[in-house]
Amino acid sequence: MEAKAIAKYVKMSSTKLAPVADLVRGKDLQEALTILKFTPGKASQLVEKVVQSAAANAENNHDMDVSRLYVASIYVNQGPTMKRWRAMAQGRAGMILKRSSHLGVTLKER
């Protein structure tokens, strides 16, 4: 039995989210939430929100024991990129890439 949660179109690049996801991969649920709570930055808040959502799905939808859950898998994929232009020197246009990500968490019971 497994419980999943997915956050799509997160307004942060996957290169910023991936190191935070690596911190909690394979950890127990309570340990993972503690690590994310004390990790600085917006990325840890986003990952924590998805892990808590997966835990709520496990408890409410699948009747799993929350104390026995662990992060079985967590992934961060690249989402669509919005392309914007900015005026640069000598009449040129510089491209600005606003990247997004898809974040998914799977919890299982030990």
C-alpha cells in the first residue's frame, strides 16, 4: 500500500528543489518533516507541504498507520518554462526564463 501526493507547476526551478528532495529520500516521515522544518529556504517549505499532503492521504484515504510511514520515493521533474524579454544595452533584448517544476512524493508503510 502506498500514498502519493503531487504538486504540479511549482514556481521554482528543479535544480533548487532537487537537493532538498535528496535530504528526505528514504527517511521516516517524522524525521523527514523535522529535517524540512529546520532547512532554510522556500524549497524546503514546498517539499514539506507535499510530504504532509501525502501523509494526510495515507491516513485519511488508505487507513495507513502514520507512525510507520517512510518516504519511499520523491522526485522533482522540470515543468514548463515561461519565456520573458527584458531590455538590454544597445537596443538588444535579453531572455528571462521563469522555470517551473513538478514534485511528487510516495509514502509507504514499514
